[in-house]
Amino acid sequence: MSITATPTFALERGLAEDGYSLIVGFDEVGRGSLAGPVMVGAAAFFAQHLDSAEATMPHYLADSKMLTEHRRDALFEPLQTWVDAYSIGSASNTEIDDWGISHALGIAALRALDGVEQALGIEATGVVRVGAILDGPNDYITKALGTFEAPAVPVPAHVITQVKGDQHCASIAAAAVLAKVTRDRLMVKLAESSPEYARYEWAHNKGYGSKAHRAAIAEYGPSDLHRLTWHLT
């Protein structure tokens, strides 16, 4: 597959210049799925490590939608060691039904941010300032902060958004691949774990609304992992 653009650290450097010492890229996966969780990946870099990270960027890193499944899988382990920390936050299908997709994404992102900060041992001391870059036009992270469902993140992030950030921003591209591979593997594992789930062909469609998936829902009804508030057939 031909890759037309290589992501850069331009946005990350801008946040570093503004005084943020930890920069975290976020991207979501599973928003449009009919079943399973939505996930948000967070890939974090300390500002002082941006130059070395750019020099050692894994080959073929790009927007996860532009990569073959084989290439995403090949990037998964190198990305884990390349970033300073990463975490994948998720919100279940029942949480999506209860809260709506936007709030569920916000909670998933805050869970990912909390995971990153816990992994790095960051505490609310005022020493570390966290800047975040979220793929897309809408800041659902800040909207979810401080709500009843949100985790008590040690250091809330200052969030900027970037449309098509997964194509141009290195931290977002890393978060996208890490989240996509994690969720795809979960959906395959679920499909292999039970005939009840296998009949929806999640191993192939990963929970999205393929013709075979919708036909199985029409025949068997939804499973306990389907989003019941969504148009399923």
C-alpha cells in the first residue's frame, strides 16, 4: 500500500513551546460499530523527547485507516516501545446505550489519559502540564471532565483538536494504530470465544454493520454486546 504522507511532531512541538511538558495524542476507534466497546487510544511523549522520537519514528506509521491489517499488526509492538507511555480507554456497549456516544467517548478518553498518567507516575503537583491533541473537530474530553462517570485524572489536559490529525500528527497516528489493533483483536477473540458471538462474524467485520452482521442480527436478534439504542438491522 502506498503511503502519501508521514505524520510529524509539528503540533506536539507547538504545545511544548507553550509550556506543556507532556503531550498526548488521542484517537478513537469503534464509534460506528454496532457491537462491542468504543475505544480511545492515548500516546504520550515528554516534550524533551520529541526530537529523539522523531528520529526513531517507526517506518510506515500513518493514519491507521490507510494501513493494511498486516502493517498495523507489525507496528503494534514497535509503537509500544517508541512512545513514552500509552493507554487504551474503553466504554462498553451498555455505557454507550446509557450515556450516548459522545459522552462515552469522553469517558473512554479520560480513562486512557488516567492510564497514561498512572503509568508515568504523574501526580497533581503542578510540575507537569499536560497538553492533548484530539483527532477530529469536537473536544469531547473536556466536556466529560469532572462528570460523575469520569475518573479522577491526576492532571487534566489542555485539549486542542485537529481534523484529520491521524494523517498528520505523529502522536495521534500512534494512538490510532494502538487503539485499532487492540479493538480488532478483542472483537476477534470474542468471536472465537463463543458460537453465540461467532454467528455475527465479528472476526471479519469487527462489529461494524456489514451485510452478514445485519443479517445475523435479523435472524438471531442482538447479543448482550450489541448497542441496543442503535439501528441494528
